[in-house]
Amino acid sequence: MQTYTIKVGDQSFQIRSDADEDHVKNLAREVTERYRAIDKKGPRASQEFRAMAMVAIVLLEELESIVDSRDNLKKQAREFAEKMIARIDAILEDGTS
């Protein structure tokens, strides 16, 4: 696990993650963009902002991990189905010869 200094909004802080630095910084950028898009009411308390940013980054990281796992499972299922179809085709071809 690595420790990175990231910036979310105007706040800098350290975060620990198994992901690479560019990935973590991209997540922080995404959180900042989303936060700025919805925050039109003025400054928040520093600790509340930091807590929100940390939660958002963790959630985005978990979401990306789930999406990656889903994509991997879809790929595995497709490969398995292709193998089964090939086996069935081979059996049918042998039976009709």
C-alpha cells in the first residue's frame, strides 16, 4: 500500500491506496469536478470536506474495481461459451460423419 499526497478542491492531504499514483490522482480530479459542479453554496468546513473527499475517492475506487471485475467475468463467460460451442460443433460433426 502506497501513500500519496492528493488535492481535492483546494485541500491537499495524504491517502493510502493499493492503486498507482496516477489512478488515485485521477480519482481526486473526478471528485473535485463533481464537487464543484454541485457546490454552489459557499465554503464548507475543512474537516467535512476532507471526510467527503476521502469517502468519495474510496467509493470511486471500489466502483472501478467492481466494473473491472464485471468486465473480466464477461470476458471469461464469453470465452467459456465459445469453447463449449466449439466442443458441441465438434461432437455434432463427428456424429454426422
